[in-house]
Amino acid sequence: MKVAIIGTGYVGLPTGVGLAELGNMVTCIDREESKINALKEGKITLFEEGLEDLFHKNVKTGHIQFTTSMKEGVESADLVIIAVGTPPHPITKEADMKYIHAAATELADYLTGYTVIATKSTVPVGTGDDIEMLISKKNPKADFDVVSLPEFLREGFAVHDFFHPDRIVVGANSQRAKEVIMELYKPFRSKTNMLFVKRRSSETIKYASNAFLAIKIHYINEMANFCEKAGADVYEVAAGMGADSRIGPKFLNPGPGYGGSCFPKDTNAMAFMGRMNGVTLSLINAAIEGNDLRKKQMAKRVLDSVAGLKAPKIAVLGLAFKGGTDDCRESPAMEILNEILQVSGPKVVVYDPKAMDNARKILGNKVLYAKDEYDAAKSADVLVILTEWLRFKKLDLKKLAGLMHHKRIVDLRNTFRPEDAVAAGFEYQGIGK
């Protein structure tokens, strides 16, 4: 199948590479010329575990190509996937649809023959109707259908999730469109649940899923706070809860709060849609407020650990919103750092295995950038863990202790075993114990 993908970000590029690996002829379209030039030169433009090897393989076979030309990508496509950003409005927090609307309007002129337009971006309920209207208005003779094809790729695991999906949700209002999507996902049909629903239901499923997971994360973080006061162990509590099949063990890991490009944006957008439809979404609103407060609370923990010290040095490990990605958008680490940096006095040095470049764009010269974990720890008064990179677990605690001025760890990802940290001479503070 000939597939065009509009947008080469954390959704578009992994999807394009995955579809190319399945044997489709994929053209990725992006207006950002520098990004397309880099991709044409064989340079991957984002980090995602396992993506680079598949990218090079399919570039070499010619199954995937890149262009800034909408005409070149769309004109011969059987399927056009819209995977552009829907960033939050700075005031209302609703999803900003300008990129979706621009893509739909521009592609309309280049539709030839029957084409399915699929939205993979997370979009408000009713967006499919808007896209239909925009295309029909621009090109009344176009023969097309619009479907909702929400993505459920976890950043850091996008390649794995593409080839091992929990489910494939398709919001299609015509049989003809359903058949195209069934052909696209033919390799998965025998092993994956394909759920065909109304388009508006599909658009809702994505938001409802992300909001529920955000609530689950916020819940276990509140339980972690309770466990710290009550003398319980949040991991034992989570294990007992997760053994209940009605609850399940996933997303019961305590930490500094949920973040990333999806949960904060989608919970806010869902809350906005609730208000617009006259529906009170009290659980979602509580999770949003609680999650914002948690990051302030975590920043206070860090500052409390160096209270009374003159010009303390804070070493921070982890800047991406989670391990396995270089994405710093809505990262709890960024927000915690911003809270810390509002206080005059502390000197902050940071390190992340993959996200240094993206973090530098956000933090600028407000912090110092270390070359590795041990470099960050030199003469530090406290070591703070903000992202759950696997390599942090393998750090030599005795070596770290020997480098630091004061031997203190504030571990907001429970990276180390408390007994190991204490044995190495540290004052150790984790989450939920």
C-alpha cells in the first residue's frame, strides 16, 4: 500500500518506519526543511529505542522516503495519515487544531482517486467531521473517507508497541474505509484485537484512555505519600493492588508525577471538552491539580535536603520525562528544576544520557551540564534522580559517595535500594517508604 504520513515527530516517524517494515511504500512529509534534509541524509531526528536500525534498513530498501512536498507525498497515496502536533492552548489548555486544519486544507488539492485520510494525532471529538468539511470545501470532487486511527505508542517503547499492539482502534463510518484499514493492518489481524467503532467514539477512546492512566499514576503517588506517613511500603501495596485483575499492575509505579507529550496535554484537553459539553469530569480535574502540586512538593523535598547550606550544589540525573526517550516536553524533571531555580543560592548541574540537547533548549544557561553521572556528582551536596534510566541503577554508589561533598540522595524514581545507599554512606530519601 502507498502511505503518506504528514508529520515526522514522535508519532509520525515511528509509525512511518513501522509501516515501511511491513512492506508498504511510505512517504513522510514535513514542512521543516532541516528535519527532512537530515532524514534524507540518513540521520535519525529523535531517539527511540530500536528505531534507528529499522530506519536505516528501510531507507536502504527504499520503502520509506522523505519530502517537504505535500503534492509529492499525497498524490498517489492510498492512505494519508495525519500525525502533526495538537499542542495545548496557552490559556484554555484545549488542543490547538491549527496544524491539523492546515494539513487537511493543503492535502485536499492533491487527492487523486479514492483515498482514506486517517488522523493519528490526538484530536478533539468531532475533528473527523471538521476534516471532512475542510477537504470537501477545498476540493468538492475529492473521493475520500476520514477515519480516526488513534495511536497508543508509549514513548521509549514505540517500536515494540507498533509491532505488538494491545489493540487497534478504528473509527470509521464507511465499509470502504474499514477495508482499507483492515488491509493496512493485515499482519496483525490474527493476533491483535481490532476494534471498529464510530469515529467520534474512537476520538474519545484516546482521551479517555490517557486520562484514566494519568488518574492511576496520580492515585499511586497519593498512596506513596500515605505510605511514607503510615509506615507502609508503597511497592508492597502496589503489588497487592495490582494482583487484582480488575486493577492490574501497570502504572502503579510512584514517582515525581506524570508528564510527557500526552498525559498533561490530554487530561487538560479532556477537561476542557467536558466543560464545553456541560459535563463535570471531577476525577480528571483532581488528577490535574494534584499532579501540578506534586511537582512542587518534590522540588521542596530537594530544597529541604540542602536547607541551611550556603550555596549548595545540586546534582540532577535525568531530564527526559521518562527513560528510553530524549523527549523533555512536560517532563516532571523540567518542572521540578524550574521550581528549584526560582530559589536563589543553589548551583544546579544536570546530566541525562539522551536528552541533553533538548534540555538545553529549555534550560539554557540556568544550569551546568555534566559529561556523565560521576562528573555531575563532583562536590555535590545532594544527588537527585528524576528519570528512571536503567543505567542509573548500575552506578557505583561508593564511587559517587567519594566524589560528593555531602552524601545525600533524593531518589524520586526509587532507583537505588535504600540499604545499598545507606551502606555506601548516604543519607537516602526515596518515594513511598
